[in-house]
Amino acid sequence: MTDNARWVRPYGTATDGPFQVSISDSVEGWEHTSLRVATIAPGDAVELATGDSEFVVVPLRGGPEVNGTRLTGRADVFAGPTDVAYVPPGAELSVRNPGTDPITVALCGAKATRRAEPLPFRHLAAQDVPVELRGAGTASREVRNFGIPGVLDADSVIACEVVTPAGNWSSYPPHKHDEERAGVETRLEEIYYFEVRAESDDATDPVGYQRVYGTTERPIDVLAEVRSGDVVLVPHGWHGPAMAPPGYDLYYLNVMAGPGAERAWLICDDPAHAWVRGSWAGQEIDPRLPIGGR
């Protein structure tokens, strides 16, 4: 028996008010991170009191206005990196659509627990987002690191997005980050939000796949078929691969945070599959990358 029913939220099954996707600590066993996704009509807005959480606002489609600051945004998640906005705890967060077409935004949140005073609102331009081409061969993928330590100063939240070309695997080798081990691994729960794009206009059901599995001491068993708007929660355990079947490009937005004293993304590969990294030597990066340019 799998744990899909507990940790997978298909699109439309986790809604709250104006948010078509809403993940928070109201989910049993979920503590540190949140994700809200809203599609906003022209001239409309969504508002949220940040409370004890900080947020990174990520335009998925279109360019929103966040607390009075206009973000350029993008046509869609496959069009390349976007600019983002950081909103601190203890603030009112307002996302308005100043345009003439609907827009879609993601609010990536985390409990802010480390700093005595909140950080200020900030706008990170798209050209300042580092784009990493990770892996090689059929494990090639594009990582847009807009919300990681060293790029965006924050209290707890870590966020990035990954694009995997059709036929490739990412989040691979499988890895975990569910223990505090100094210099080796940090304890972070993680949210995966997915979108899928077909290579052909004839496609009617674009899909991808995500795997999560546990250790003997902390079992978890998830194998999810994912579509645009679906969410997979990773409370602990090995996660990966995220699989883009032939014909379908796969996008996912990651949101991470945890209780440790250090805001850091330190991972441990599954020893059974760690050797795969060494096999990339001499392989070329998939020439389709970067998707969307840059």
C-alpha cells in the first residue's frame, strides 16, 4: 500500500479561497513550508497576511504587481527564468494583476524562526537569477536558483525551479535531506509543484512521474503520476527520480525549509545509486538546454 493518498495533492484537491493550490501547516505532519498558487483575473488581486512566515513570490504566467512593485514575469514556466519578490514576515502581501490577461503566481512560504528582526522587501531581477545546467546525458536538467542561500538572503525559505526536457530524469540520483548532520546534511521538508508541457499539439494528457521512498527506520512510499498543478510533499526520505516521459517536458517548483540552525541545502545521495554521478563524466549536457534561452 502506497502513501500517495497522504502526500500527493492532485490539482483541485487542496484549495483555499482564491488559491487553487494551498499547502500549509494545516496538513497533518507538515510544519515548516507552504505553497499557494492563484490565477488572478485582470484588475483583481489576492492578499495574505504573512504572519510568522516569509514568502518568495514567483510569477508562473504573466507579470504581477507585488506590494506596489511591478514584476516583469514571463509567458509561462518554460519561457525562462523570472524575476521574483521577497516579502518578510509580519507584513501584508498583496499580488495584483495590472494587465489585460489572467496571470498565475506562486507564493512560496516558510516559517521565519532564526532572525530577531525581519528582512526587508526585495525584488530580484531575472538577469540576476543563476541558471545551472546540472547532470549530463539523459540526466540533464536546468535549475533556476532564484531563492537559494548566496542568491537570496532569507531567514528560512529555500526555493528554486527545475526544467527537465522530455525523456530525461532529474532529482537524480535519489537523495535525502531529513537529518541534521553538520557539513553533510540538513533537515528540510520539501514541496514539489509540477507543470507539464507536451511537444505536440495533439497531446491530450501530459504527464510526468515522481518517486519518494524511505529508510527502514522512517518508511515512506510514493510513486505519483503528476500533471500540471499537482503537488507532491516530501516530509523525509529519498526522493527522485522526477521523470519526464518522452514527449513531455517537466517543470517543478521546489520549496524547502526546516528547523535547523543553518539555512543550507545539504543532501545525501542514496548509496545504492550514488555511482550514477560518476557516469556523467564525458557525457554532453542535453543540447535542448537551457529551455527558454539564457
